[in-house]
Amino acid sequence: MRVPALARLAVYAATAGVFLASAVWYTRRHPVRYADGIKACEALGLHHPMVAAGSSLAVLYKRVESPYMGPIAEALKDMLGIGDDRRGKVAKFMKVSKLDKADVRWGLFSVEAVSVHADGTLERKPRCALALSFEHDIADILAAFEAVRGPDSPLSFEEMPPVEGVPAWRVKARGWDTESGTPDASAVIASLDGEILFIVSDADVLGGQIRLYRDGQGEDVRFRTVSSGGRDAFRVFVPNLGRFIEKAVPNPKEALADFNLLFPDGAAAVLALGELDLAVSPGETSGLKIRLSLRTASPENADAISSIVKAIRIRGLADAKRAAERDGADEWAKSVCESLKGLTVTEKNGIISVVIPVSDASARRAATAVLACLGI
């Protein structure tokens, strides 16, 4: 499997996120309430997303009651074609399965370390998991899929032996991964008491997810910051960014050599990076707010990297101003100017913090642009 498969992995993860976000578009406006005597896994599913030990990256979506998240949901909804016939089968499946009315509380995607050989080939297929917290009936979901899929559909479901006592199905995707030399790629799905839906890479990963959420075993405590409270709608957390890059990039020191031109031992500084925490939340009065926190190996490295970020801000602001003046009514350039003007960079004890305000218009444009770049 060649390195381009890594890009596809990101697209698959994004697609899964798009799938859940489209359900959020139709979310019920009132929070789900339970009577006393709630089942243990229901409490976990409602309040506590977790990450299994051995993971190297986690991406969290959390339901946030805010009108300012609308632009992103709108772009995702438009991409999937919910409400029109551009994605007829998808729209029909969402309706028949009742997923268009799903009240998704949170969704968490996690992946183990992605390792490559020096020649760029993957050491093994990445092991990943997507856990979605919402009330559902997996039998209805499977029945809806069978009702709408045509004879030429590359996807099929095959019941497999239970995992940790939980019924499970293998998702077979004919011709999905031709680079690996195998005719079929697959995933595994299961439901924990109709409260958490798992879509994972294999049965072993599913077993770990079930033990994590049902039994409270095998949590990676480094990721607890991801599931912390607050108004964050999306969050990306990497506990050791340098290690992640070192394993995922062939010949990392050579690949990062250009950083040596920016500051002394730049490549080594990149490989020494620690926690990366990226969060997107509703703004105080409108739009969105992006927060980035990055731990470096030393205050000196933090100073060098933050100086680069500040220089990029100055250059980007100048370019955006010229574009806005040249094109007159270029709203995109104007909104970029606004965001860059509000961008702040601080550093303390080797930790760099960046905050970027994003207007409603910018959020809508950015979401549409990202989806277009993914080609979905």
C-alpha cells in the first residue's frame, strides 16, 4: 500500500465526519433526557467520549447549541445532497434509516500510529475507529441499506461472529483498495445497546472499543483533554506530534530538511514537537473561533516557531489587503483580512498558542472549499 493511501484514509475519516454532520443538520432542538436507572453505557454514550490506548490521533465532534455552527452544517448538507436528488441513494438511505433525524451527541475518530517504510510503503493497514453517540437501531440501519442499495453497489454487509458478546457485521467494499493488492477492503460495525455505533477497521479494534465503553477498560488518559467540557464543536488532538510525523513520513530528517533553513536544527525541532491541540468553537457573538496549542521542546524552539507564524500572518495580511483593494468587492479577501487582524500568537513555557476569529461568511466559504478540495 503506497503513501497516497494515507490521503485516502484522511478522506475516509472526513467522509465519516460529513455523514454524522449531515445528521446533525436535522438534529432535534431539545437535549435527550433519561429517567433514573440509566444504563452504564448510555451514560458513557451521552457524556464521555474516550480514546483507546495506543492511539496517536483523535478527532472529536460534539453537539453544540449555537447558530454559528450553521455555515459548516449547511455546506456539509449541500455536499451530501440532503433535500435534493443529487445524491439520491444517500438521501433515500438517510430517510429510510431515520438517520436524517439522528440526534448525534458526539462522534470520535481515532487512529493508531501510522508507520511507513523508507520506500514509502505502509508497514500495515492503519487501525482506526469511529464511535458515534446517538440513539439508533442497527437492524433498521442495515435493513434500510439493503432496501436502497442497487445490484451494482460495491458495498455489502456480512454478519460475523459476535465480538465481546456484541453482534457485529463486516462491511465489504468491493474494489475499494486496489493499491494494496487485495480485491476487497473491509470495516466492521456494531452497536452498543443502541447508544454508540462503532465503525472500525477490524474485529480487534472493535473489541477494544467495546471494552473501553462498556467496561471502562483500556482508556488512553492522554486524550482526556479531547473530551473535556466547554463549547468546542470540533477538536483534533495529537499527544506527540513529532513522533507522529517521524513514523508517518519516509526519511523524516531528509523530508524536513527545509526547516533547517528557517531556524537552527529546524528539522530536529519539528520531530521534537509534543502535544497538538486544535479546537473550533462558536465565537462569543458570531462566527467561529479557532484555537491552536502546540508544545515544543524548549522556549527557544517556541520563540522560533512563533516568529515564523507571526511572519506568515504579516505576509498573508498584506496579500489579502492587496487582493481586497484590487478586486474591490472580494468578500473572501476582506474576511481573511478580518481573521488575520484578529489572530493572536502567544508563547509560555515552550507552548505556542494561536487564536483565530472566523466570521460566518468565512466559515461558510472555508467549509465549501475544504469539501471541494476533498473532491467529495
